[in-house]
Amino acid sequence: MEELDLARWQFGITTVYHFVFVPLTIGLATLVAIMQTIWHRTNDERWLRITRFFGKLLLVNFAIGVVTGIVQEFQFGMNWSEYSRFVGDVFGAPLAMEALAAFFVESTFLGLWIFGWEKLSRRVHLMCIWMVALSTTASAYFILAANSFMQHPVGAEWNEELGRAQLNDIGAVLTNPTTLAAFPHVITAAWLVGGTFVAGIAGWWIVRSVRRGEVEKARTIYRPAAYVGLIAIVVSGVGLAITGDQQAKVMYEQQPGKMSAAESLCVGQEAAPFSLLTLGNLNGTVGDPDACDDLVHVLSIPGLTSFLATGSFSGEESYVPGTNDVQEAFAAEFGDSYGADMQYIPNLMISYWSFRLMIGFAVVSGALALAALWTLRRGRVTDSPWFSRLCLIALPAPFLANISGWVFTEMGRQPWVVVPNIGADGDLDIRLRTADGVSTVVSAPTVLLSLVAFTLIYGALAVVWLRLLRKDVLAGVPDAAPDSPDREDTADGEGTGSAGDAAVKPLDFAY
């Protein structure tokens, strides 16, 4: 394998691994903040116990997420140094904002939240966890702004002398239409992960508690916690449908080849159907006008692809270009620069199935919500084995849905690492092939060695992560809130407490 192949494998593996933790941190931080808010408003000690139980799981995930995220920045300057030189003036700005304005704020207030249970007033302590939730969301926005420049470059100009893009409008970068479409979709997807995580664990504990004879604990502790997660699943499910439709329309406008590949649509047509299952050689279709004859659309929904692309199910306005049309147009536009034989369409097999796996895995969370809302209706609890198994099966599903969605987004951008956006801002012509973004001095053996090292280290971290989560999940919600905060808010918000507040207490809530 050459340097390019190894560099792509390394970045893909480390990024996908890191993104396992990102949506859970975003979604779970918001849900923990909601749980603590309920305790703050009701003064019901049960919600304090629930908050601290899921708060521990949040801390484990946050710690591993930080460790795995640091690697990404190093790869920009090493394996992808040509890419960094090309767009570093633009790409670095939102990344710096993410680090300074979001991540530092998130880490600071998370520390205050961990160690401030007996030191801060309840109102201030609650504010800390909400700051964590808001800053994780802001962090996602800045990262998406950087990524969206790669999908649809704006707010920059081409410096012919230096041979690279230069930032000239940070506002345009932060309000990129690609960012505005992707951000709500990514956040609602994170809420789906957090909601499924909470509902799955709480649902599993409902069954376990009933079997142990602790019916009251199942009804008063785990059932309310499960409903927080179930409501999050329902809200995020509706949000994903709405934001996904909006993002599809933006994507069809900016990257028609990606979406046509996702639908295995070789030739443009009106009233294009949405394929639920296509059989045939998906990798042999691009550029061959007769290749579509080998594809069999076993199941499809009439007109849905056209609606996703244009908002119309039929008629001239519903026309959607096919992969062959996009390949021909790009070859005519860039043939002089890259050659007429260059492949301008992403891998159809990966694009087609990653798009469907994204939707399919998300449906599993919806199935959990429907089953749980019916099973737990009107104060019921259950000891049914099938419900317990469904809770465990559903836990990894939204993680896999998120990963599949990002595989589609990034692989579907190929062969570009910065997609062309000619004519968007006058004479803007900023584009970069993935093959041109890899370092010219880092050798294949060096990349291979680091790839093996990262894989082994990440494998060890995965074991640590799973063992810590398993230990805390199996411990369950404690029968009594440990060191329950007794500080009361005063008019000035400073809070009052007993003399024992200053005593040294075990840091059983910290890691």
C-alpha cells in the first residue's frame, strides 16, 4: 500500500473511533443537565441519585473522548501536511475557536461540577453542568464549520503566489449553508445516542430490579430515568427526519455526485424513486451508459429521491442527475487539470450502503422507544426477558448510525478533500484532491508503524472504556444519595451550608 492509502486508513480508523465518544458526550451532557434541573426544581432526592449515576458514565466517556481526539490534530500536520498547507489559513480559525471558546470552557465547568457538589450553591452547581452541555454543543458547531469548508468552500480567496487558500470572511465560514444544514442534524443525532443510552440502561435495570423483587425501585427510580431517554429519542427522531430532509436538499445542490451514488442512480431522471434494496454490481456503474441494466431495484419508494433532492415528487422540477451525468460534467470541467480518465464519483457500494445503514440503525432506537412507551405505560414495570434484550441490542445502534452517516459524508466527498465550489463567490475556485493533500515526505513504513501503534493503543483504551462503563452500570443507582448536598441558595446566590461542608470527603464521584 502507498502512503495515500495508509494515511487514509489511519485517519479513517482514528476518526471513527473518536466519534464513538463525541455524540454520547453531547447527548448525555444535556440529559444529565435536565436530570439535575428536575432535582433542583423538585428537591426529590431520587433525581439526585439518578443524576450522579449517569454523571459518572458521562465522565468516563468524556475522559476517553479527550484522549482519542488529540490525535486528530497531529495527523493534519504529519500525514496530511499538504492539505494543512493548502487550507490551514482557513481551517485553523474554527479549530482555534473550538479549542479556546468551547473545549476550555467545557473542561473548566466540568471540573467545577465534579468537585463542586459540596462547595458550590445548588444554583451555581446546576449552571456548571448546563455550561458543559452548551459548550459541547458549541464545540460541535465550530468543528462542523471547519468540516463544511471542505464540503463547500466559502469565505476565502485563492492566493496564486502562495498556491493556497486564505481566509477573508470568517463570518461566511461560520454561516456556511452546509454548516447550518449539518449542525442541527448532527446535534439531534447526538441526542438520539444520549437518549438511547439512558433509556437502554434504565430499561435493562427495570427488568433486573423487578426480578430481584425491587419493584418499587424499578418504578420510582429507573422508570422516570427511562422516560427522560425515551422523550429524547422521540424528539430527536422527529428532528432527524426534518433536518435530514433539509441537509439532503443542500447536499444535492452542492454535491450531486454524492447523493446520486447514495441512491445508485446512474442516469438522471424525473420522479426518481428511493431504493430500499438494489442488487447488482454497484462498483461497475460509473461512466458506463449500459451499466444500469445490471442493477435491479428490488424495493423502492416512488418519487422519494426526487422529493429529497428538489422538494417535488414528479414533474420537470423533480429531475435528479445521475452518477454518469455528474461524471461527464466534472470530466469536462476538470479534464485539463486532472485528465479525462479521473474518477469523480465516490465508491458506490460504500455510499449506497452506508446511507442505508445510517437510517436502519437509527430505526432500532425508534423501535426501542415504541416498545418501551407501550410496556411502561401507566406506571407499569416489567420483568420480560425480551424487553431486557431489546434494551441491550439498541444500545450500540445509534453509535453505528452516527458512524455510518459520517462514513457516507466523508467517503462520498471523494475524490476531493476540498470539494470544488466554482462560481459561489465570483471567481472562487478552491479545490483539492485527496491524493494531493497527503504529505510528500512521510514514508509508507512510518505511516504503517503509527497506524499499528494507534490501533493497539485504541484497542486498549476501548477495553478500559468498556470495563469502566460496565462497572458503573452494574453498580446501579445507589439506594441513598452519597453526601447529598445540603447547601441552600440564598438571595445573593452564594448558598449556605453546615460546618461539615469544609470537611474532606472521598472523591468517589471523580476519576
